[in-house]
Amino acid sequence: MTPIELPFSLPGFEIDEVQEHPDHLEIFAHSVTAEAICPTCQHGSRRVHSYYRRQPTDLPVSDRRVRLVLTVRRFRCQNEQCPKRTFAERWPDLLVVHAQRTRRLDLALEAVAFALGGQAGQRLALKLRMPVSGDTLLRLIRRTCLLAPDAPVVIGVDDWAKRRGRTYGTLVVDLERHQAIDLLNDRTAETLADWLQRHPTVEIIARDCSGEYTRGSDLGAPQAQQVADRWHLLVNLREAFERLLDRLRPELRASQPVTTSDRPGILVVRKRHRSHTETIAREGRHLRRRELHEKVHRLHQAGYTICGIARRLKLSRTTVYRYLSIRDLSEPVTRHRKPSQLDSYTDYLAQRWLAGCRNASQLWREIQPQGYTGSRRQVAQWAYERRENPAHTTPAKYLMQSPQASDQLRTISTAAGVAALPAARRLVWLFLKHSDQLEPDELKLRDQLLNHPILQQAKKLAQDFQHYLQLRQPSAFDTWLIACETAGIPEFANLAAGMRKTYSAVQAAFTSQHSNGQTEGQVNRLKLLKRQMYGRANLDLLRLRFLHPT
């Protein structure tokens, strides 16, 4: 193969020979530069002292690895004042001193490392004929020096979970340049204040409603305008409404009316039979919840803050708020059945069941033309729960397990029943969404719940706040705060008190164009990188991969 046939060049070298092997190429070349520069004194020299060989790996060619066999020279330094007597010639654009890979191969591997990390990058590099270990890829990342970002003026600040519910860090984003600029090791006020003091150009800080970030911003950048994130304000509103629904739940369940149906007849539904192990596990979980509930209330009565209770018991603040809103946790929580695609066909199935059809496969075949795309097993489970006697196809070994005792069956009328009340986290959307966004059955349930006078007030307060925030009406915010404080609803009074503490930042949310939406997007990207590394990466490696420009 002649040199002109090679699809790449070696600046400063002349290619002597190319040897082909089954899985790689060897390219022999020698240096042709007339003069070399001493790295110590920067004087040129033409006096050759000796020759030696370097054998670095280069980028692959035609799906084959490439190894360079370079004949290079050592020169004598002719500067009598220089401490070096001899030195090796250098090619900074091609090969770093003592390197076993060319710079262009290192750049390609570095791109793979930043995109995929260690193990995944190792697998891809092997396919690309650039075999390298995962540890080497991580070393390539760690030796990268990040460029200092331009002086930020408008920043977004949000927390991110190293270990959800346990340890958190802080993410800082330049909102003008749409660029993440730093990852901080924790989310304390002191850490944020220290960072802000090192970046005095910051003028606007968009943040969530965290007390630590408020204090850190006040300490580190008192001159900056703080803007409470609008999404977090709406989250705080929703959580306050959820706590209200949890507190009123016993009253709401007691006031639920009996629902009627046009379907006549009686269905026998089998109770869910729990094994002894399941029963013990369920009771154990409930006991632990009761103990936590009691500890939360004891600490709160002792004067601990919400954050203090969360740190002491290793709970999230949301869980602490929920336990404080629940007066009594004496009974286990009943979990309601999740919606199923079979729900749309249960009326027809009930009619056929009462008509005498007990064949689950036949029922499954009948509802398929009606649009049902689920499995036969789901229909069989529905039928199993309603059988008073085993099916004739039941294997003999299972007949003894078929419940015949009356205490394992419950009879319900298909014409009447009490609707189950959804959990607060689902129920709250009935009051936060507009009527045209709700289904007819959701509208009916909401109208029933609105018979409670407190929920009428709460719904008006919640929808008013959403309306004022959406239309950016800061003048109405003060009136809304007073309404919350005088409504007699503790959850909304606490929400208003929290907004009073950071009044200027919340007021700015009604007028400023900036928000933390962009920061939330960066948090999602950070989660993706963190999970790619299976949570085993140190903060320095995660920081380099996250902040590296893509």
C-alpha cells in the first residue's frame, strides 16, 4: 500500500510502510522535521543525539484498529545555559508526551465517555474498534478542565436528589444562556451564600419556596431580586389542599350518598383472601405508620419545625405535613382498586353473569367485538371473584382451595352501592381543574363534595390564586392573602403565612418573566445522567459530565 492511498495524514512524518494484519494495521513512519525546540529553554537544535520508537494507537481505518510505529529522535540542546543536555522532539497536535494514544483518538474516546460514561462507553468503543476500559474513559472525563462560565446575571436555583428523601445538592442554571453552570454539594443556605458571594454579578435569582434558599440568597446576594417559581407556588397550593382533604376525609366519607344503577339483580363477590404472611406484613406496616405518626405529633408539640422533624425522622417534608394533618391513624388505610380497561364492560358482563353465563372465555370473546383489547386472564379474574361454586374446568387439586364458606363471600346489589372516595392526591384535581376538563362522573362527585362549606371556600381560594397567577395580577394577590388568613381554614392560613415570609419573591412571580421551568428541565437531564451511572459516581464525575458542553 502506498502512502497516498492512506485516508489520513501524519503531520511531521513520512510514511515508510503499511503492514496489514487480520484485525489491525501497522503504519511505520519516521520524523522529517529539520529542527526541534527544547521544551526547557525554547532554543532550536538540529543536532540529532539518537533515535527511538513510539507505538501509539490511532483512530481505526476501514473497521480495523491502527497502531503507529514512529521512529523519532532525541536532539542535543546547544544552549550552554540550559540544564537539559538532550530532549525528545514533540508533536503537540498529534501526540502528547508519554501518551499511548494519539490526540485525535483521545478526543474521540472523550466524546464517547461524556456521552455514555464508563461501562456503556467501553462497550461502544469496542464495537468502533477503539478498545478501552471503562476506568480509562472515566479518567479521560476527570482530566478534562471545564471552562469558567461567563459572569451570570439571571440564575435559577433548585435542589436535586443524590439519594431521594435523604441527601440533596443544589443546581445553578444561567437562565439567560440556557446553561447549567454549577452543582453544589448540599442545599444549605451557607453553601448557596458562599457561591453567590463568589459571583457578585448576579442580579435576579429564580428559586423554589425553600427557606434555605431564601436565607442563602439574602446572605449571599442581598442586592439581587428573588423570584419565587410559579410552578412551585402552585405545588404548595395543591399540597395545602391535599392536607385539607386528608383532614376532612372522615366527614366526606360519612356524607357520601348511595349511588344507584339501572342494573337489577344480585352479584356475589368473593372477598380478597389474605394469607397469614400477608396479614402479618400488613399489620406490621400499619404499626410502623402509627409509630411514625405519633413521633411526628410529639416532635411538633415539642416545638420542632417541619424541616427539623423531616431530618430527625428521615422523612420528606410532604410526609410530615400529611401526618400532621391526620388526627387519627388507628385503622389501616384501605387501598382502592385501580382503574382498569375492563371497567367499561362490567355492565355487560354483569348482565350476562346474572343471565347465567359463567364461562370466562365466552364472556371474553363476547366483549372483544365491543372494543376490549385486554387479556382473557383479566376477565377470568373478574369471574373468579363472583363465583359461588368452582368452575367445572377447575383442576381437582384446586377444589379444596375454592372458598365455600359464607364468611368468604359478600353479596352486593347491582342496583345500589356506596362509591369509594378516591385518595386526596387524586381528589384534589377535581377542585383545581376547570369544569370543562373534568369527566361527567368527576363533575358529579365534585358537586357532591362541594356540599361541604369548607370545600366551597377552599375551591374558590385555590382557583382564584391560579387565575391571578396566570393573568399576572399582582394587585389581587394582597386581597387573596387576606382572604386566606380570614377564611378559618388552617391549611390555607399556613400557606398564606409562608408567602408572607417571602412576600417580595412571591410578588415578583406575578410580574417577572423569569421562572424555574428551565431549571426543572436541567434537573431531569441530571437525573438521566445519574441513573446512567447507577448512582455509583462521585459528585466530581457527575459534575463534569453534567456541566460539559454538549
